[in-house]
Amino acid sequence: MKRILKILAIIVGVLIVIAIAIPFFIDANTFRPTLETDLTTALGRPVKVGNLSLSLFSGSVSADDISIADDPAFSKSAFVQAKSLKVGVEMMPLIFSKQLNVTELTLNQPEISLVRSENGEKWNFSSLGGNNKSAAQPAASSGNPNLSVAKLNVNNGRLTVSRAGPEEKPHVYDKVNIEVTTFSFTSSFPFKMTAQLPADGSLKLDGKAGPINADNAAETPLEAKVTIQKMNLAASGFIDPAAGISGIADYEGTVTSDGHQAKTEGKLTATNLQVVKKGSPAGKPVQVTYSVVHDLAKQTGTIPQCEIAMGKAVAHMTGTYDAHGKVTSINLKVNGQGMPVDDLEAILPAVGVILPPKATLKGGTLATTMAIAGPVDKLVTVGNVKLENSTLANFNLGSKLSAISALSGKSTGNDTTIQNFSSDVRVAPEGTKADNINLNVPQIGVVTGGGTVSPANELAFKMNAAVGGMGIPFAVSGTTSDPKFVPDVKGIATGLLKGLGQGNANQQNPVNNVMGLFKKKPQ
């Protein structure tokens, strides 16, 4: 028995010595040209691999570094630059036949650069694995090779996404990890991907892709579940920064692509949402449930369904967009009916509506129909707004128009009751224009008119208050947060003379009423 144990110990010892010695007799670098050629053929790009070393125990060949060239139409720098490459191999064919059969590829700490062309029609990875006519390739490369790898991993990578052009700021995603199993250029394969988004958000994709499109890798079929947490809308790179949209969002959705048309749908919940640059964050979360159909070649799409909700207030949006240019253009229709004002009040700052200090809207409903069109940095919004049975709390319009409200003979109180308000509105980069304003405030009467709000929130309105059987014109200046109400003396005089000419014995003398504007008594 002891003799048998000694023999086994000697055999094990010999095997250990052989395992230690084999890497010294097999120079892994002899396989470098084969590995570089196979990878170059597979990717359609020149691939350079650094010093190779063999590990018998792990059954792998490791490279000190690796680089994959970019499409020369985009740059002469590397498309992928990794600190190390680990290649899992079948050891028996390698030892006895010096044949390299790859079972696993792992890129460690790669830096990957994704660049979209200036016209938006092509990506620098579009020619991967196919016929890249602009790149130098081996003669044997003619489309996707019949190459498969059991496992393909990317560990702790950095992904930089940018658009060609000197003014474009790249978006960087760290801690990129990708896990692919049963990878093949010619069939579908499952994958998982995680990444850290700018400003500490996180991205997770879980799905399948393939087969790789030999003519344009960007048109490879794909379907995946997408989960995003704490996404900074302004810094994420998923929304055109020219739109001025900001906030923090969580997202759950799916994306499905046949290589030509991509469909995505999901639900996004945004906090501190800001829709326009001059606005400020919304006070409550906003939920967006949507579906989009996107044409990959044209970089255009349709939005057949989108619901924007804050509490019980829901607006419906449909339309189209075109993202192939430097700035995305949109053409949208928004319709919201019977939306509770109490739910909407917190979002007003996000869309650039500024109320006077301490003033809030309470109660009632809001209805609106809007058309939004143009490049996202120069949008023009046209439509109408109608507000019913609401109160502007902590703002006394009657006190601002004390002389006019005095004519009505009604108490104004500390708040302004709005029986109804309607207006045609146009919002553009040069400012906001409100026409056909019709405001019914029981403490005062019916106020009509129109005017503009500048990009600096400066007011320029000409209004008319129908009080006591006559029209009292006045102007509104100042700012949205500090409006100034100024009687139109010339207009009042004209109305006074007109009133005198139409007066009768049963009517109150309009002179007595109007002179109250100046807190004087008639002589």
C-alpha cells in the first residue's frame, strides 16, 4: 500500500513538474500572428496583440495589451485599447498539435470609442465584422467568418460616445461590463451589459443580439430589457442637450430591433424635472409612459403613444422626430383635458411659468391643446390654454387694480378667484405671445386683451377691464414675479367721453367712478 502511494506521489510530482515546465517549452508568442490574423479577419479591422504568456493551469493565453483599429473614415486612433486580453484555449490541441482553438475571450479595462458621423447616418463600428472597404484587410476577409466563442467578456471598461465635429462633447460611461455566451457572427447570442452613467447613474441591459449584419454592424438585430436608475437627463447622452431638459430619472423598458427599425417602449419617472432652460425643477415626480418606432437608417421616428402624468393630471402626446442632423427636430401634438390644477401646480416652474412670490394656484381644472415644432433648441409652441374654477392664492389682483375693483363695489380679499381664463398662446425663442385673453374674475369683472412675455420674463400687455358698464383700459409691465398694473389715462379719457355721450338719467355718473382711479373727487 505504501509502495502504491509512493508511486502515485511520484506521478503527481512529475505531472506538476511537466505542468510547470511546458510553458517554458511552448513559446506562446509563436501563436501571436495566428491570433492577430484570426481577430483581424473576424473584426475586419487591424488587430495588434502584445506579449503572450501561457498558463497551463487556467488553460489560457494572456496578452499584455491589445488594440483594434478604428474605421479610417473616422480616425487613425484605436477603436478599442485594452490593458490585457485573456484567451481561453483548448490545451490538448495546443500542446500536442500546436493548434489554437479559442473558447473564451476577456478584455480587461478596455477603452472603447463609439463615434457617430457628423451627418448622423453612420457609426464607426458599423463596418465591424464585415466588408470594410475603407480599411486594409487580409484577402480572406469577405463578410462574417464562421467563428464562435463560448464566452466573451468585457471587464471594467470605459465607453466614450461622441459625434464627429469639433463642437461635440463626448459622453463617458465607466465600469462597463459585458458578458456574452455562445457568441457567433452568424447566429443570435445572449448578452448582459452594465455600465455607470455620468453623474453616478446606472444602466443594465439583458437580452440577445445577432446575427451580426455583415454590411453594417449597427443594423444587427437586438432585443433587450433596459433598466436605468438615477439617470441625469442633461448629462446622460440619451437626450439632445440642446433641448435644455434636465432632471433625474429611473426607467424600465424594452427595445427590439430587426436591424432596420427599432421599437422601444417603457416608463420613465423623473424627479426635479426641468423642461425649458429658463425654468426651474418641478416640485413633484413626473411619469412618462411611451412607445417609439425608430428608423435606424434615416435616424427618424414616430411617437404613436406617450402619456405624461403628474398625479391625476395626464397629457397625451404624439408626433415625429428627426435626429439625423446636428440638432434633433420634432413635430408633436399635446392634448390635455380636465387636468386637476392641484396636481399641475408643481410642474409650472419646469415649463417656465413663474408666479408672483408666495402665490400658488389651487383648485379647478386646466385644458390645453398644443403643437410643438422645430429644432429642439429653437422650438415654437402654438396652442390654447383654458383654466376654470381656480384660485390664485396669496395674490390679490383686486389690490393691484384697486381703483378698477372699487368700481365693481365688491370685496377683493387676499386671493384672486378665477372663474375662467382662456388664451391663444405662442411660445418661441424670442418670447411668449398671448392673444385673445379672456379672464373672468368675479371680484373685478371680465378682463380681456393680449401681450408678450420676453425671454427675461418682462411683461408688455394691453388689457381692458369691463367694469360698471364701461371698459377701463390698463397696461401690465414689470416681470412675471413682480407685475405692475398701470391705468391707461388716454384710453380712460376716451372711454369717459364715450360714456358721457351715451349716459342717461338712470345711470351712475361715470365721471365719479373714473375719478376714483386717481383718488380724487369731481369738482
